[in-house]
Amino acid sequence: MKGFMYILKCSDDTYYCSRTIDLKRRIKQHEVGEGANHTKNRLPVKLIYYEIHPHIALAFSREKQVQRWRREKKEALIKGEQHLLPKLAIAYWAL
């Protein structure tokens, strides 16, 4: 069963990253406050990025990976600036 990894932008300018098997339904749930606590307290939310994976387990793994990223790296992914991702993977204290 395919899965989606997605990123929402919340009204307080934070990002929320998760995964689902039905993206349209899940976004509608977030929009009416039936989603995660993070989003229901920060409405409205806007879908700003998603990836399609051949299996939900892969979407889950990708979600966990992206959740650990700093904001700057998430923004490079969202903007399609994949060439910046390796540089942004360097720990801030190593610079």
C-alpha cells in the first residue's frame, strides 16, 4: 500500500511533518482540527510539500528522517533545492 510523507505549514509559521495512506482525507482532517495536537492548535494549516512512496513503511521512515532536520534543511527540501541538502546536513557545531 503506497504512502505519503507530507509537510504542513501552520499559522504560527511552524512545520508539521507526518505520513498517511490517504493524503486528501488526512489534510481535510487537519483543516477541521481533527489532526494532530500540533496542527489543531495552529490552524489554519497549508500543505506545502509531499512525497509519494511505494509503501507506507517507507513514508514513515522518511517522515522520521525529515523530522530530525533543522528548519533550513526542511525549507531547502520544500523549495526543491536538493543540491543544498548535503551542506545543510553538517551539524551546526561542526562549522
